Amino acid sequence: MHKDARLQSLTENGVDVLIIGAGINGAGLFRDLAEQGLRVLNVEKGDFGGGTSAAPSRMIHGGLKYLETGEFRLVAQSTLERNLLLRNAPHAVTPLPTVIPIFSWTKGIWAALRTLFGSTTAARSRGALLLKIGFTIYDYYGSRANVMPRHRMKSRAKTLTEFPQMTPRIVASGLYYDAKIAGPERLVWELLADGMAVNPNALALNYTHVANHNGGEISFTCEDGSSFTTEPKLVINAAGPWIDHVNAILGAQTKLIGGTKGSHILLDHPELLAMLNGQMIYFEADDGRILLVYDYLGKALVGSTDIKAADPENVRCEDDEIAYFLTSLRALLPGLSFDASHIIYAYSGIRPLPASDAATPGLISRDHSAPVLEPTAQRPYPIISMVGGKWTTFRGFAEEVADTCLARLNATRHISTRNLGIGGGKGYPTDDAAKSRQISAAAATKGLDLTRAAELFARYGTSLNSFTAHQSVFSDADRLPNAKAYSLAEIDWLARNESIEHLADLVLRRTTLAITGAVNAADLERIADVVAEAKGWIPERRAAELISLTHHLRETNRQDLTR
């Protein structure tokens, strides 16, 4: 059903659940409620997955460091959800072997015990004995639905043989397994698309603002100047760091969010990638904070900072954060050189953590909660706010809130999302032979190029089948000038089928063109031509979109396409 027809139905016949915010928490809940057959509307003031959900470390992890703060329930849930995502979204989520350099044998035990019992001073110099205990507990919690090996300890000599550029100050290292996600923004879109595909009474709208409320009615304004009103039975506030702001618009004053800023940089550093050999190094900086570096789609991703911050509208990776990253890398890997010339991209976001008076931002809980503002005389619907959480646990968090919604609406759960594939993960082959057969079948359907089919299967999984009607997507004849992994026909398909409203939506979120440094000025011109034709933009709109995106990349992401 076309989105205009869906919106008309939802405004005329009412909405069971209105979700405000289409980051990962809002998208996960939208899919769950849509699967249950509810009438559900999701509105997002920007693009889907364009806020905090676009700024993670791109890891799907169980939270090893949460053990020292005693958040065992969170670790148990996180490791389970990590394992489920490896099964449900294998096109996007893959295992990530992780190495922790260890600088002492016994340090950190007493500090860890103090933290465990409520101290606001984080443990420092986590020694081999402490980490061995942590790894063992982590393996135990991760044993449910497990798909990865257990941890191993390595000697100093073996570690330095594998990583000769590493500082000789280490005494040993530990190897354990977590996971990484190729495109978190795409997974947000896939969750929303899955919800709309399964339920004609489910609709997700980007660039739609909450304007005001009047009794039981909430009105919205869209970027094209149109507006509409709906009357929900339940409101879910999934606006992340904007939660308190949204509640205020709805007439409810809250102080639920106390965010912290996390920044990352990406380096074009082939020597570093060769040394990493597909592994992540998860290490302590000299001040005791935890940093990471790993191969993300052919670039070295480094992160992250953890700084108290409260302005999600104006956030970028600052010079002092970059200096901190580079200094920390030099200390860990003195055999390699690092400077600002290696940086091809930077990004930052505000974590929507619960309000806290913790002196150390890293000690603020990453657990989630869903406080309820009950109806009032002026507001007949309850507001449930999705506070906190982490990328990895979005499905479990959504399931908890969905069950609350179903109970309040006297509705029944029809399907669990626990084993439900996401987007291109649905029907994903279970081994390499089956994968090859599926790629060959997709290519043979219309006599398509096998190499191109394999390339796209790696990017979109089984969603590749929806591209086969767009045969020229598989051609080698219309590749972008610099970002040759993408074709103009592929860009055209995305622009016409994935709710693209701005050039930035495609370059920053539906693809990985910007974050991997693949796109240049010539590419951007060609992409703008294709999107303008697909969307019916006049020349002035096309030019404005180019100017806006180029400015954003330069000022926010430190990517100057004129260089």
C-alpha cells in the first residue's frame, strides 16, 4: 500500500501506537508491533537512523567492560542478543576476533572490587588475572545460542610475533570474540521496511516533526509543508537524546536523559590494517579509558570518547578528541606512525543514557528502562519513554516495550522476533556452498554478471533478489568514477525504493560511500544527477542538495571533497 494511502487510513481510523523517533530503538519496536498486526505509526524528525544510531562504534558486543560495574543481567542479555543478530542479520553482522593487550599480571583487582560495590572510580590497569576472570564469565553468559569460540590467553612473545609494532611493555594478551556491523544505518531502514512489508497498517515517515498536542490529538508537520493529525492510544517516545524535548512538546516535563558524547575517526592506513589482520585491538589508554581500533570496510575505525554532553543538535569530533586518539595509538603501537593526514572521516553522537550524577561518564549504566507517564485530564494517552540501552540490545528492549503495549491494548503477541530474520538476513544461506548457489541463481535469473551479483550479495544479503528486476544494477558499465563498488543504476534503485528525501540520506546512511572515504566530488555530481532524476528535483534543488551535503561532510565529518 502506498504511504499516502497508509497515512490516510491511520489518520482517519486512528493509531494503536505512535512511535516518535526512528533510531534503532524506535525501528526495532516498530517492526515488533507491526508483526503483531497493530496499527502503528513511526515518525522521525530527520532521516531514519540519522541521529545517535548512526554514531556507534559499529560493534555488536556483549559488553565485557560492564562486568566490572556488576551489570551481569545486561551482559547476559547483550551476549544473547549479539548471538541472535549473528544469526538473524548475517549479511550485516559478522564475528570480530578481539585482542586485549595486558600490561600487568595482578593489577586492578581491588579497584575492580570497589567499582563493583559502587565506587565512582573506574578500575585501572586491568591485569591478566582480572581479565581471565572476566573472560570466563563472559564466555559463560555468551553460551546461549552461541556461534563463536571461547577466549584464549596469549603469551607476550606470541602477541608480539603477531603484532610486532605493539609496545613491548605488554606482559600478555587475551583473545575473545564479539561482532561488528557493516551498516547500522541500513539495518535501521531494513527493520522499518520489514514492518511496512508485513503490515499494511504500519507506516514509518522521515522528516516529520511533532508540532503540538491538543487533548488526545497530536499534529505533525512534514518537510514538504503538509501536515496531519492523529489520535493515538499509546505514545512511545524513542527520540533518544531528544526524549525530554519531545515530552515537553506533549506537555510532560521530564529529566530522563543525561547523555555522553562518543566520537570516532576512520584512518586510511594500510600498514595498520595489515597488522590487525581482521582483528580488533581493545586497549586501555594511558588514562585508563578503553579504546578500540579495527578494520571497518577497509579503513581503520578508532574510538571512542565518553564525555558528558547534552546538545545532540551540534555535535562533532573535536581537535582535542582527535589528538587523544592519535596519542593513544602511538603509545600502543610505537612501530607505526599516526598523524592527522591519515584521517578520512570523523563522526560523533550523543548517547541517550539515563540522567546520572556519576563522576565518571564510563560508569553511567548502558542498561535500558521504559518509564511510563500515565494519562492525565489534558493528555488521555500514556507516554512510554525508551531510555538508554545499547545498539546490541535493541531487539530485546523492543520486545519488552512491545509486550507492555500489547498488555495495555489487550492484544496478543502473534510472533516472537527472537529468531526472525532482518532484511537481507531472511533466508540467508547457512554455508558457503549454499551462498554460492544463491548468488548464481540470482545472477542466472536474468543472465546477470556473477561477480557483480556476489558483490551486491555481500552488501544486501537476500534482498539482492529485489534488485534483479533492475537488471542494469549488475552491469560494470556505469560504475561511479571513484567509488567503483557502486553503480549508477544501483544508486537509482536506492533513490526510488528506500525513502530517500535528501542526497545525504543516500550518501551517509543507505550506503557506506562517505564513511569509507570512497566518494569524491565527481562521484557526488553523478550521484546528484541520478537522485535528482529519480526524485524529480529541479536544478536549483539539486544544487542546494550538493552544497548542503558538501558542507556537512566538511564541517561535521572532516571530509573535504575539494582536496
